[in-house]
Amino acid sequence: MTTDSTTNKPWRDLTDPRRAAYTEDLEAGLKDPVFENIEIPEDFGPIVITVDDHKIKRFAFTQNDLNPWCLAKSPFDGRRIGQSCLLGNDLLQLFTLKYSASKVVSFHTEEQMWFENPVFLDEQVTLSGTYVEAYELRGSGYVVMEARAVGEDGRTIIRHRGIEILRTVPGVLGGRGSSKSTKKRVTSEVPDGAKIIEKIHSDVQVGNVLAPLDKVITTEQAAVFSRIGEYVRNPHNDLLIARQGKLRMPIVQGQQQVGLVGEYMTKAFGACWFTNGWFLLKFINPLMVFEPITLTAKVTDVEKIEADEIKVELEVWIRRESDNKLTTIGWASCVIQPNGNNLWK
């Protein structure tokens, strides 16, 4: 745990960048992040961080998601909360507590998250994770991380399961199907005459399509999201490293696109997303900074699970504007209460 001496609180990030004032090598003693060095199982953390005002506002900037629930008050007793995916990159990056972050040249292929509770402003959160599986497929080494964030009162906030290919060339390698999903293929097609909806209500129907969400991630946003503030260098925040990886420009982290999906689902499901949301996303093509993209989702199933609850399932995708190719595909679901508990106010 890194502590802020001015407040005696844990620092907001995995590492405290102020160490640079007295530390020559910020990653000294850490392992080289290559497949051969992986141990199964291998634990990371626990580490305690503070979800302070800066962390919430910084994430809002990186996503261009200015949700008033994060910046003013939320439906959760009026308290400010973090965006649903606020802690996602912290969980994904837990392995850099033992592996050198600036030597990582990996490809995030799959991300799964379960949302169980919101995280509140100034809450101290405990993060922990484990490498649970490693395997080789088509000549690449994959590693599976399972992690979770726990609030001060012991409640689970989110759970994460991510799959990455270690030590690759990002400009050559596209996303791959790294797991045997039982989900149906994402069609990424909007049927003719489909009803376009802004929010998910109890009258939602299979085939309804969420109103598209247009986004652009800039260099500054990608760099801040990808830990430039901790002096971590990678193909997402450094042009030279991107060029060394056969990329013309830095690319946006898959995990940053995850946050866009989190925003999109919050717009659709309201407060229920923070307590009953889930998604499984696969990253299939790289996304360069400044590239306009569009998020779209289609309702694929509506299931009554209790007298006062329904489960809504969707397929979701992100498409590049320049060549119409998909960058991310996946599936999402959320349980809502038709009596109105899925609040947007």
C-alpha cells in the first residue's frame, strides 16, 4: 500500500509516481513480462487504493463521460460514485506489481466484468487478483487473470476476468478468439425497421436496438488512461514505442473501450447496471487514437426471472468509421425491476 503523507490515505493508483523524486528506476526488481516467467497460480495484491476526486474526474476525462452521478450526486443515497468501469484498468494491471509495466507488449483479447455495487467518492478499495491459467494457442502464450475490487465494508464492487497474449507485436497481431464461448456469434447487424430505444424499460422487446453512441479517443485521453501519470511507457501513450510495434500511431487500450461500453450500458439500464450488470467483450481489431467509432447494441433476449424482475440480454459492438471494421464485440446483460428501480435520475 502506497500512502499519501499529506492525508495518510492510500494513494489513488497502483504506484505512487512521486517516488521518481528519490528513486532512479521505478521498476527495479520486477520480472520481465514474458510467457516463460508466468507462475500458475500467481497472486497479486492485496493493495489498497483511494477513489478520490482526482481519480473520478481523471477517468471521466479519459472516457469523455461526464455523468453527473460521478461529478455531483447519484441515485445511491445521493453520494458521488465512480463510473462502473473505473477500477477495471487497476484490476487488469495488477500483474504489474510483479512484472515490469514499461516492458509489457501484450494484446488484451477478452474482458469479462460483473458489477455488484457502486464505488463511492473517497472510499478505500482493496484490489487483489490471481493468474489462474496459462496456455499456448496458435503459437502465442495466453494468460488468464481473475481479480476483484472490495469496498471498505467488505462488499464486492466488481469482478474481472481478463485474457491477454504476452509479448507480441501489436501492429501485426489482431484479436483472436481465445476462449470457447458458448454465446452465439455477434451479428453486428441492425435489422431493417428495428425500433431504436434510448433506455431499457420493462416493455423492451427482442430486436430493439440501443441508440448508437459515437466516440473519439484522443492521444491525451489514451495516454492518461494508460498510466502516463505513473511514468509507465507503452504503445498506448508513447509514439516511439507504438512505431517500434509497427503502428503508425498509439492505439487505444481494449480496457479503455471497456469503459465506453460501461457508459453505454449505464445510459441504457440506469442504476441497475451497477448492481446487476455483466458483459463479456472480445477485442478483434486495434483502434488508433483519433479514430471515430460507434457503439451499438441489440436486445437478443428478455427473460422473466422473478415476479418483479426481468433479465435483458444484448449483443454489443464497436465499429471504426474509417473502414467499417469492428474493434470490439461482445455480450451484455442486466437484471432490472419493472417497478422502476432501474433509475436514471
